[in-house]
Amino acid sequence: MFHPKGPTFWELAVQALSSTQRGYDLLAPKFDYTPFRTPQGLLDAVGEHLAALGPFDAGLDICCGTGAAMAVIRRHCRRLVAGIDFSQGMLEVARQHTADAPGEARLEFVRGDVLAMPFTAAFDLAVSFGAFGHILPRDEPRFVAEIARVLKPDGRFVFITTHMPPLWSPHYWFSRLFNAAMHARNFIKKPEFIMYYLTFLLPEVETLLRQHGFAVEVRDMGFKGMWSLARLVIATRGAS
């Protein structure tokens, strides 16, 4: 877990005791050396699917972090790739990391709230990776409604999720214990640090997307081992 260039245990502890936004500002310079970054192999696999769906005019990376997904989707967008995040520190790292990313689309970095995005229906592609744990369950309908609002008719929202892991799996129990620790931390200390596992899962998220006018396709990513449960969701916004 602890890469030589990554944060120390103490730095992670300080981050966890900060607000969500402040925590990610602190973590930003070393975030890509933590296990919290979405693996490049998963992002590249998504890129292969996007190549068959695109090209796209304008793409949006929601909760873009350090810009790893922006670098991937820029290859498939002709005019614009925007990234939105509430952490200025993460956006600064994203700007550095994507400067030489392949593609001609203009890059735009926006600090903002993904539950109230400062965009109109300007995008025909939206993606989000590794960020759903920052959206509380009560806010998921609003989150999906915002994505529908900023997408053009027939625009696509593409992301990776899973079904609930089996009760006997180590992943299930690690996630439950982590969530319990975060609930305890947030009960004791304010401001809260919002980060939970086992969120935005199938089949519930498919139902939520359909309720907001999306047509939903779920694809098996074909991975083996620890990522065998990964599913690619391609949600297409309705024309009206």
C-alpha cells in the first residue's frame, strides 16, 4: 500500500481527519502513488470501448481527481475535455498530468460541486471513476439528475461499478469495516470526511439511471482475478 513516493501513514491519518476537500488538497501531490487511484488497466479498457462508441465532441470527467481519465478520453474527443472536482489541489495536479496527453481537444479544469455543476447540456460524453464513494446515498438521485442535465440528448454516461460482492468475500468485509470506521470518525469529528465503499452498485444504480431517462447497457469487462466483478455501464440519455 505504501509506495516510496506515496503518502506516509501519518499523512493519510491527517488527511482522514480533515474535511473531504481539505483532505484531497493535502493528498493531491501523492495521490497517484496510492491504491485509491483507478488502475490504468481499467481506464485503458474503458478507452477501447469508447473508441467503438465515439468519436465525441465534448467530454466531461466528473470528480476528475488528478486527471487520469481525462488523459484517456481526450483521445476520443474532438473539441473539449473538461474535468470538474472540488479540490483545487487535485485540479492543479490534473493540469500538470494531462498537458501532454494524446489528442487535440482543449482541456478545461473547473472547481465545483458535482451536485450543482456549472454547465449546460454541452457534453455528449461524461465519465466518472473511483468517486462514487464521495456521493452519499441520499444524494445519488440528485447526482444522476445533474449528469442527465449536462449531457446532450443521446449523450452517454460511462463508468465502472460492480454488484454487491458475496458475503464471504474479503472485499465485502474490508469494505464494511472501512465504512464502519468512517461512520464512527464522522460521528466524532466535524467536518466530515465522506468516503464509503459499496456505493452506486448494480442493480440499484441501473434502476436509478432508468428513472432519470437513461437507457442502460451493462457490459462484462472480461477481467480475471480481483477485477472479475467489474462491469462497464453505458447509460444513454434520452432524446427528451
